Amino acid sequence: MRASYHFLAVSASVLLLQAADADLILHNGKIVTVDRNFSIRQAVAIKGGKIAAAGTSEAILKAERGTETRVIDLKGRMVLPGLIDAHVHPLGAGLSEFRAPLPPLDSYAAVQSYIREQAKLTPKGQWIVVPRTFPTRLKEMRMPTRKVLDAAKEHPVMFDASYVWVVNSKALEVSGIDRNTPNPPGGVIVRDEKGDPNGILKNAGALLKGLRRTKTFSEEERLQALEAMLKRYAAAGLTTIGDRAVSQGSVALYRKLRARGPLPVRAVLTWRLGSVPPAEEVATVIRKSDWTTNQGDNWLKFGAFKLTLDGGMTIGTAYQRHPYGVFGKQLYGQTDPDDRGQRFIPVGKLASILDAARDKGWQLTAHSQGGGAVDALLDAFETLDRERPIAPTRSHVMHASFQ
């Protein structure tokens, strides 16, 4: 019995000694801790992927170094904490340049030049798509209209500005969109002073006929694009990213990469319910999913559940508390003086959807650019909070670009 106790005591001491050893020590440098006092230390010990201690080189080497510890002499160099980008879309970004780099479109003239070049390469009658460009990137600092895109007369043209698309005269013609076409549900056909469509379509792309916006990529190409983008993030100093709009398809890609080993950066995934079904069906959609907040591991896990409340900040569809007014006409080509942007989900339906997600254990958020959308989301949070506290979910507002 004494021998057994002796063995346990010796084993415990060895385990404790091993537990005290750091995996990595960086010393003789400037360690920017970003603690409460923003202190700078000479050395840092890392254990199990986490910072175990920071202090003078002498103290850290004496207390944390073991026989298996890797030790790096910084020779006076600085060590900064890894950077976190909380809102990126790596798969879309990677695929956008997977086969060819994006053209530098910084003016109407550059856009027209691109359209003319594509017209030479594209059979007549087929669509030309101008890669995603926001009016704030253009020297003119405003949305183009169909006349600008009429650089191609025999091809329908679509200018991609995310929640807003602009099309040329040929596109309107082949799609049968004219002054008598009503606005689609949730969408707007912007019209000129005479009542004719000026080419700007807000959330009304479904009216376009024959347009194939998405290129076809194989699963391996999608994997390559995602991995390449994650490596670019790592090379820029990022250690964690928040992918703010994953679907079942993109989650499967992440999991395949993770199965191969550690990712280039840690990834926290936000599940965005893109096309929102009727509120009474949402609970079933969420319940059938096996996802929830914090599910995963240190390299890949789920963060929040996301809805899209309004449109974009740079394209005049963010839902505001007040009309855009003159500014909206100058920058976005709006002709309705009462235009406040677009809100996609009614307040009552919003609270119901978020409540279903909360019941599944999700952190909650929503794309809310304009002040009106922020108000709607906060109202929904307040409704949920009256039933039971929402603070434990650590829910939040996404964007909040306008007051």
C-alpha cells in the first residue's frame, strides 16, 4: 500500500512539473500585452495555445522553461497580439478573384471601358456583369444609371452593387421592364422624372430575365478559394476571423478544411438565414439544424444567428429613421423624397424568428445599417427581454452605420 501511495505521489509531482513547462517562450523583446495598463514586457510564455505568463526575460525563463520548451530570442523585436477581423466574407472574396483579378473600376469611364471590352468577348444578347462596385469607389461618387451602362447596345448589362443592381436599356428591354411594371414585393424600380425606369433596381433583381450572376465552381475550386483567402488573412496578421454569412454549403467547406488539420486562422461562423420563410416555419428550420452558438472547437466554431433587416450603407437602401432627401437623389439616384431605404422583415415577425433562435441557444444579431433598422432590432430585443433576460446570449447589433 505504501509503495502505491509513493508511486502516486511521484507520478503527481511529475505531472505537475510537466504542466508547469511552457510550450513556447519569446524573450528579450517588447511584448505588447494590451492589458488594462497597456504594459510592455520582455518575455511571454505560451502553453496549450494560450498565454500563460508575461514578465522579465529572467523570470519567465526561470519559471516556465522546461526540457521540451521552444525558446526564441526576439533580439529586441516587438510582439503584437493577433488581430481579429470580426466581419468578413472569405468564400465570396476568394471566388471573386479565383479565375481572374477584379478590374480596377474607379469611374464611369472605367466601367464603360470594361463593358466595351466584355462586349467584344461576349456573344450578342448574352449578359455582361460588372463586378461588385459601390458608388463610393467611383470618382463621380454616385450610382450610375442605364445611360452610363448603354456603352453596350446589343448586350444586357448588370452593374452589381450588392443590394442594388443597375441595368442598361437592353436589359430593361429583354426583361420587359417599363414604366408600367409594378414594383415587386419588397423591391423598388427607381424611375426618372418622366416615370420611366432609370436602370436602378433595389432588391428587384428577380425581374431580370436570363441573367446568370453566379459562376459555376467545383467543390474543390471552392475549397481552394476559401483556403487561399484564409491564408491571405493570416499573412496580413489576422489570427481570427468572423465569417458573417455562412450557409450549409460553406459550413461543409470549412469542416472539410478543418478535417485536414488546423486552419490558417481561427474562424467563428455566423449562420445567416438568407431567404426568410414565414415566421411560423422558422422555428422548424432552426430546430432541424444541428448548429448552435459555440459549437465546434478552438479553430472552427459557430458564433451568432443572423438575419438581414435592411440594405446597404453605400447604395441608399439602409433603412433610416428619416428620408434620405436631397442627399439620396444626388448620391443614389432616388426620386422619391420620402425614401427611407428598405426594411425586409416586419418587427413582429423579427421578434418571433429571434425568439426561436434563442430557444436553440443562439447568440442573436441582424444586419442593421440604418438607424431605423437598428431601432427595429432593439425593439425586438426588448420584446424578448421582457419574457426572460436576453443579456446572457451576448446578442448584438451588426453595422449600425447611421444614427
